Amino acid sequence: MDQSISVAPGEERITGVVDKVSFFSESSGFSVLRLLRKGERDSLTVVGCVAAVTIGQHIEAVGCWHNDKNWGIQFKARHIGVIPPDTLEGIARYLSSGMVKGVGPHLAKVLVLAYGMEVFTVIEDYPEKLRELPGIGKKRLQQIIAGWAEQKAVKKIMLFLQSHGVSTARMVRIYRAYGDEAVAVVSANPYRLIHDIPGIGFKSADQIARNIGIPMDSPLRARAGIGYTLQELSLEGHCRVPEPILLAACRRLLTIPERVLVEALLQELSIGTVIAVEVEGEKSYYLVSLFRAETGVATSIRRIMQGVLPWKNLDPAKVIPEAEKQSAIELSESQRSAVALALSSKFMVITGGPGVGKTTIINTILNILEREELKVLLCAPTGRAAKRLSEATGMEAKTIHRLLEFDPFLRDFRRGSSCPLEADLVIVDEASMIDVVLMNRLLAAISSRAVLIFAGDVDQLPPVGPGFVLADMINSGVLAVVRLTEIFRQAESSMIIVNAHRINRGEFSLPSYPSGEGAELSDFYVVPSESTADIQRRLLLVVAERIPDRFNMDPHRDIQVLTPMNKGPLGTRALNTLLQERLNPHPSRKIVRYETTYAEGDKVIQMVNNYDKEVFNGDIGRIAVVDEEENTISVLYDGREVLYEFGELEEIALAYAITIHKSQGSEYPAVVIPLSMQHFSMLERNLVYTAVTRAKKLVMIIGDPKALSTAVGNKRSSQRMTGLAAMISGGGEDNLRD
């Protein structure tokens, strides 16, 4: 037996034959196995990760027993490994399990009958002897030799990775990525794992590097640290990083001599993975992908602006009054100016908060251009935002990914500079959500003849990805920009809209509303509550009882809890558990995966784009069926059924509470926002502003007044380090240094 895996206190090692594979994920290696131990009649359940497994294999598992509330007693394995069997029957089952290519059940019996307990030695050291047996020709022998070699390679890889502290789950991912080359790849450059293997960051790769003897001041380590630092800064939204900031971050991460760091930076520059620019005497650095994205956006904008308007000259003084009369809407002077500017511009940005008339301007433009027989395309970053745009305009709107015809097989867009969109006018809504990489792909697909109009609220949260393109376009000073600030009469009665603008100006203070039975209902409430336990208690009460009773809203369909973060007692994970217990206490069927319970009736959110299933990041649905026989869950999204296998459940999460970032581009009838000083690092004005502007009928903030005032007074998050504004204006990309 392979004793290479040590057993920690509280753990034990068990062995047996795999009687049933209840579940196995090719991508993660996560498995649920039924294991029959020697001398026992009943099998037991083993849960853990393994590279490959089939019925009949002998395995060892190291871990501990766990009494799962849904599934009973299970053995939760930290390590699962395949081991040689120690009986003739076991050897026959192992050989016939499919693990050794070329050997089926009949041939396995022939081999065991011929060589007994020595069969593995014969296959390993004297494979030519197998030709003496009936049914084994030259071709079959080659299959057996190759199959046996593959099993040896897998075991060698696993032992190598185990010896260097790699967890079983990560071993599976590494083997899936590199196959038989895994040992060679990891030995040569363990820092490749950062880019190639999900879940492995610099610290994990660095530990493996130390274990295999790569020194702290190795140029390989320094170069990996520079790339990792730039990547981490891009996750915070930054593109162009000034030299002092980059070097300081690298010093903290690597603690290596300055000369090694500088030399590594020069090496990265020489091979082109990092790009240096100098603006006004200050040197900055980009990841090459982000430099190409920013320069691509700037180049596309200039190209589009140089094109000719696709419609004849239109007299605003004539066509705007005609459009007002047709739609029975009287525009304000600022709106008329915006429409007039749009009719004479190739590239335009409309920005402003809720209730300022962005949609009215777009509809007026569409109304005027309707008689011009133009090809018009509408799009938005998310499915929900596209649906709202479609409802507001009465025209089809697509997600940007759909518009660009994303091909899930190629993992790329069909539309681009070589195959541009056939359009005279493209209108993009919720533009504040678009990061620089996606914007580059979108603009590359816009032909020079088209007019492009972006609409969005630049004061909302910046994109999840790097850059803040909408802000950079506005700040470039060379594009047509309309900034709307006037709240229209029909919106003035909404305290949601009024208070959203107050928050955005940093003027918001705790409102006081009359309470009691006879009090008039408002659409905006702040419930002061300082302790975490009290915030949780009040939140459950208002979601499950108060709002449904007083406002006749469904807690599943109409109410959305928006919280700043995932972790902590007021994060999505904790709140989802509490809300699930309160709102769906007695489901008919449920399963537990990845430490989350998924039950029929639960509200869930899609966490990633899945083009095969046609569900996208941010889509919210309800679990209709949990089918343990088929190992599937059925989720309804706007009445459309989508099927998930149990191994795909990492793609969805409970959605009673979601992060404010995840809510961008969506609207909900009622929004409940917990705020606490525990969220201190996240407390920023545009976070609260974004959450408040997601609500159509009701906002309820429950939390610490100090946390609310801290957030409203803090306006730092929009300060992203980029070079795009200067590039658009023509002053930023000509200073490239090799």
C-alpha cells in the first residue's frame, strides 16, 4: 500500500474497492464513491477529489468521518489514491476496470489465471511474455503496454505533486492541464500554474517553487512576481501603473534585492509581456493585454469619429418639435440640446442619474431617425439591462456578447474588425459597466460608417473588470458629451430618485419619517441599527413580513437584498443561509454541494456566462426540480427551464442576497441594503448610490448610521489608474518605450 500520504491527528486511512461511482466531475475531480471494504457486506460513501476513478479499482482514502445532515455518515477524504489490489479477485477487477487500455473482463481473467499475483510484474518487466497467451497479438500488446505506462505516469505525477504539498483537488487540475508533461512543466516553472490553473495564485505557486528548490532571488520568481502584481492591480481596476507604485508592491510581495527586481522588469519588457510608457516624465507599466485594449479603444474611437454621418443633414429646429408632437412629450431645453448634438455627432456619450431623462432622449433620437431607413442595433452589458432597454424602446436589444456573436466552441467573437456589424447606429446602454477589454472588442466591430451612442451613469460603480471607459471617454475632452442633472417633475415625487441624487452629491443625511399605523407610506426608509445581530434580525423581519404585508410584495420575486460583500455575518453567504431558512424552510427536495444547500423553491443567480445553456452572469431564477436520480437541478429563468448537472452547481449561487456589484444593470421592485462598519473597506459613495438606484418602488437601508455617513462621504473608488483618456485625446500612446 502507498503510505506516502501522512495521517494527521483526528484522521484515518481506509482502503477498499470502488463499488459504485455516484458522481465524478471531469473538470474538478470531485467524486462521490461507494467503497466496499475488505470483510464487509455494506458499502460506505467516500467524498473527495481524485484524478480518475472507475468501478473495481482499489483505492485508499485519508480523511475523517462526517455526519451529513442530508446524507448521513460519509468519509470526507483529504486524499484519494488508486492502489494495487492484494487479492486475485481484486487484481482481476482492477485490470477489467478500464484503467489499463486493451484489457477487458475476459482478458483480465486470462491474465490472472496465467500469472496469478505476479501479473503486475509480468506487465511491468516482461510484457513480451503476454504474446504467449491466446487473444494477445502485437496490436493488443502495444495497447496494454501503453495503458500501463499511462497509469505509471499518472501515479508518478501524483506522487511528485503530493511530495511538494499540492492538494488533491489542485493535483487533478494540474494533471488535466498538462497531462504526462505535468512533472516536467511544474519542475521547470511552477509559476506557470498561476496563469494555467484556476485557484492557484502566486503564494501557492511560490510555495511549490520553494519546495522544489527555486531560490527566493531567482529571476524566474521575480518575473512571476511582477506579472502577478500587475494582474492583482488589474483586478482592482487599474491598467496603467506608475513605476513607484509597481516597484513598491513588488518589494512587499517578493522581499528581494532591488537589482534582481529591476533586471526582471527589464526582461519582462524585452519579451513584451509588460509595456512601459512615459507621460509627462512619469514612467508607467501595463500588462500587454491591457495596453492593447486601451490603444485599441482609442484607435477605434478616432476611426469611427472620422467617418461620415449615415443620414442626411437633419434640422433640429424642425425634426425635434415633430418628434415631440408625435410622442406627446415635451422635452426640456437640455434634452433638446442633447438630441440636436446626437443628430450631428458620430460618437456621443449621455450620462446622468435616475429620473433625468436618458431614455426619453434615446427614444426621441430613434423616433426622428425611424424614417431614415437605417439599420439600428441596441445592446447592453447584461441580459437584464438588455431586457430593460428593449422594454423602454420597443425594439430588440441584445447583450454585447450576443451582438458580437460569441462562439462558445472557439471561445471568441465572430464579429470584429474583419467582420464588422452591419449597422448605421449602435446604442449602448449601462455603459458604466463595460471594462476596457470588452469595450475594445465592441468598438473593433463597429464600422466607420456607424454612429455610436453610449448611455450610462458614470457615478455608479466602475466595471468589475479593469478600466473605467465611460469616465475616460467623458474626461478625454474630445467627444460629444451630455451630462444630465435636472430631475423631471414626474420623478420629483420619488424619494428614491431624490435621495439617490443627494447621495451622489454627498449631501445625504438620515431622514426622519413619521411611523405608526396612520403614517403615510414612503418609498425610502433608513432603519438605524448598530449591532450585527440586530441588523440581521431586522433584515429578516422586513424581508419576510413587513414589506410583504405593508407593500403587498412577494419576498422571493419582488425583494432583493443587496450587500457590499460576500464574506462576514452580513455578507451574501451568511445572509443567504438565514434567508433560505426563513423563506424556504420546508422544501420537498434538496441536495448539498460545495457546502451549499440547493432546494426546490430557492432563488439562485448565475455566476458566469454559459453560452451553451444561454444563461448569463447575473441572471436570477428559481429552482423548480431537484432530481437525485438523474443528478440534475432544473432552474426556471423567466419561465425558461435550464438543466444543471450536480457537477455544474459551482455556476450558480443562492440569490436571496447578492452583492451590490452583481446587481449592476438590474432593477428590482424593492431593495434592502444592510450597512455596517464591518464593511469599512467597501464603504464608498458610489456603492450606496448604485444600490439605491437599483430599486423601482422601495428602498430600505438597515444599518449603522456611522457606516452610511462614512460611505456617503467617501468618493475614492472611481480613481482608477488608466491611460485611456489621454490616448483618446491623442496625447498618451506616442510615448511608448521599448
